[in-house]
Amino acid sequence: MDQPQYLLLMAVIQEQDLDSATKAMQGIGASLTYLSSAGGFLGRRNATLLVGLPADKLQDSLSVLREACKQRV
């Protein structure tokens, strides 16, 4: 019997998007935790999401993150 494959997805997002991204990922059944981080341009605060999900949910999770997170300049 084949065991289902699971993936660990790491995504660095802006802290302002953390709530919407977390709710969206939980909405598709992904398990996640986050780590606060900072750095990059102007030292803005970020969050690193660690997401555990079945391999067949990868494309769904990427779409959800694209919709939940905004691009800021």
C-alpha cells in the first residue's frame, strides 16, 4: 500500500499578510506555523511560513498564497 507523499513548503511573506495567508492556508487544510523574521530592503518585518501539505495540494497552496499576499514597493 502506497503512503501519501507530504511536502514542506517555506514561504517568506510580509508581516502585514500573515493573518490572511494563515487563514487561507488553513482553509485548504494545510498545517502551518510561522517564524518572525526581518531583513531585506529597509529592514521590513517578515514572517516565514512553514507549511505541511499533501503533495497534490501544492498548486492550490501557491495560488492561495498569491491571492492572500500583496506586493508592496
